[in-house]
Amino acid sequence: MGLIGKHYAEMLALAAVGAAATSCSLKDFSMISGATPAAKKDTKPLNVLLIAVDDLRVDLGCYGDKNVKSPNIDALAARGALFESAYCQQAVCAPSRISLLTGLRPDTTGIVDLKHPLRKTRPNTLSMPQYFKENGYTTISLGKIYHHYNDDNGIGWSEPAWHPEDLENKKWKGEGYLDPKSWAMMGKPTRPGQKVRPGKGPAFEAPDVPDEAYPDGRTAIKAIATLERLKKAGKPFFLGVGFKKPHLPFNAPKKYWDMYPESSITIPAQKDWPKGMPPMAPNGKNGNWELSNYPGIPDERPLPAHLAKTLIRGYRACTTFTDVQIGKVIAALDKLGLADNTVIVLFGDHGWKLDEYSAWCKHTNFELDAHAPLIVIDPRLKNKAGERIKSLVEFVDIFPTLCDLCDLPIPKSCEGTSFTPLLNNPNLPWKEAAFSQFPRWPHFMGYTIRSGKWRYTEWIDKPTGQIKARELYDHSKSPIATVNLANNPEYAPIVDKLSKLIDKGQGWREIRGKLETPKK
């Protein structure tokens, strides 16, 4: 058996082992009409295991991608519900995670960038870990749950958030580099005008090291030890475990890179931005934005083919690396006998571009950036294992859903809708649209929806409230946008309908109201 086959077999074996912005108190909640708690108050409270994966797009085996090896995530999907059409509220880490963890949309939190931690910006906002803690749960954060990982210390978490960077004897430097050659490049520009932060080195490395040499490997070890501790304590727990990869830099042990030889990599065919796209739609002047700040990345578009293939290899290697760490955590949950009483939620905080449009990273309203993986496992619904739910759901729905599953009243502050009914009946009529947004400084906010086969976006001038540009893309055949149809007279009726639905980013209120209204 070759190197690739050997490690893939090891992963399969591992999988088989464990296949609002306002002050809110505990008195201020209400159940959403029609949301039926699955648990009863005389039963043992359910635990929650929330697994966050940074920059994870839907390139996974369970989502139909045959190029990526993800047996442990696939095994999770097989024992729960996979949401085919889940969308984040903003395609960048801090706003997406804060929205998910508060049940509030970015317009409400006011947090639309990486510079504003939740508790410094909105100190009185009720968060998901805070709510579970106040309802008797031990709440613990390991790795990257919030973007600013100390967020909610002393408020939401029962103990200070743990992060692998806190380790005293870690072997890596900067953004998780093990190779001395990478250390030598940290903070050093490789082209005129490039801005490189001190801890930032090359965009990838592949040393021959064990998993635990890297931060995410240490996070898995910490998660297993924490589960053992929580098992002994015997109290209900809310455990957040956050893995950084496949976020840049694409650093993973060599064995994972070996699973993806360069000969197996195909560069996306769509090299240009969509025809007729407004100027504020793309991320940066050349589409590389975040990636362009790493030493060794040229300021050009498209990137050289060999470099593009190497980066795609690195992203896939990091995805499989994280998949294996997730498998270790789930295997421990099973071994400890906790799986039958634990709700598991796995999500990628947003999507990512891998050379589509000759662009990289996130930071846009395009389908590739807003669409992300979501898997939910209710241990009491084993007869529903393997369900694939096509209905539109949003990350802002996760807070009320977990409340619903754990038999806690849903706080009035939550702006999402519990999708618990879909876990019981995936064919229920559901949301007409999923909402996302992204700003373009200094004064534009782009609001976007996915509705049916359409992605529709309006760019609002914030000082005047005027619509300055529109985008309409047909995704019936592909998640890649090719031509903006918004200004084509033939599509005027569709634009008019979707414009009323989006309602300058506020249409989610009416959509939620329809779901909350009891059916006669």
C-alpha cells in the first residue's frame, strides 16, 4: 500500500472507531412558535459539542467532492443531518462567529470587521455560551471559537478560553511555523510595497512531523482530555472546539500533502470575474487580498499555475489534517459513552475561493464565500441519520436551534429561527431566502440573498440609503458566477421580486415572521 493509501486507510479506521445588541437577562425569553423541543424536562440535559473549522468550504466527501479526503467529517454527516444550503451572515471570521454565537445579524451587532471584539463593542449582548452557562452548563472554549479568543472570558465561559498559543513549550513560531526556513521569512516582504506582519511567514509548509507538532493537533489532545474531565464531573456541558486549518498559512504535516500530488490538482477554468460585475464586488484590486500579505506571493492575477496548484494542495492537505483531528475528538466522545447524550454541531465559519475567478480567500458576497458546511447531530434521532436537508438555513439559526434541542427557552434577542422542525421533517416548507452581507469601505454595504437558484445582491450607499449597484447570478448549474444579469431587461421581473424580498437587507424579518406564525 502506498503512502497515500496507507494514511487514508488509517483515517478510515479512525472514523470507524467513532463513526441583541441590548442587555438581556434570563427572564427575557420566549419560545418561537412552532419550534418543538425534542427533550423533556424530566430527562437528562443534553450536552453540546460545537466544532468550528476556520475557512472550510464545502469541498468535502459528504458534500460530493471526490477530490478531498474527509472520512471523519463524512462519518459525522452519516450519523446526523447535513445541510446542503447553509449560509454564514458575513464571509469573514470575526463577524461570522460573533453573529453565530449571539444569534444576531451583523447589522445588529455592528461588528463587520476584525477589529471589534464582542465584549468591547457590545458588552451587554447575550451570547450562546453565556446563556448555556446561566442555565447550569459548564461552558469551555478550546482553540478558535471566537476570532478574538478571549472574548466572553468571565461572562460566557466557565473557565478562561484555552488556545494552543498559550502553551509554554510549543515548538512553532509566528502563525504556526515549524520549519526554520519559514522562521527566517517571517515579517519580511518579498516584493515592493508588500505589508507583512511580524509573525507571518510563507503561505505554506510541509515538514515531516506528527500531528501534535502543530497547534490543531494540540487542540485535539486538549479536547480529549477535557471530555474525560467533563465525563467525571457529570454536569451538562457546552464544549466549543475550534480548529484553525485550513486557514492560511497552509501548514500541515507532510503525510497530508502526500495525499494530494500536484498531478491530481486541476486549476479552476473560470479565470475572470463575472461579466458586468460592479467594481465593489470583488475582494481587493487583484482578488488575493489576505493571501497577498504572505511572503513569496506575487502581486499578480492569476497566480502562476505551479503556485496556484501548490496552494490548492496545501488547502486540501490542511482540510484532511483537520478532519483527522475531528475524528480523534469524536472517537473519544464515543469511547467515553457521551455520544448518546450530546448534540454535535460542526460548521465552517464561511466559504473560500481557491483560484476561482483567479481569486483567493473570502471577503465577498459571492456564493463560494457565503456558502459553508453545516452538520447537526441530535443523538435521539438515529432513525434520521444520514439526512440531507436542502432547505435554506443560516448560521444565525444555530443559537435558537441549540436552545430548542436542549429544552431551553429561545431568547427574544435571537434573530434567527430554530430549524429543529427540519431535523424531524426535512421536507417542510422553509425559508424563502438566506441573508448575508459584506461592507466596502468607506460607505457601502452589500446585502445579498440566496433564494432558489438565484444569488441577488444590492449595494447600498449607507449615508443616503440609495441602491448604487445590483448583482443577479444564476446558480442552477454551478456555484461559480459567470455573468451579472441584474441589468438585463429580460430579468427585470426577477430583480424586482428579489429586491422586495431582500428589502435592503431587512427582509429576513418578514421571512422569520412567516415561519413563526402557527399554521391554521
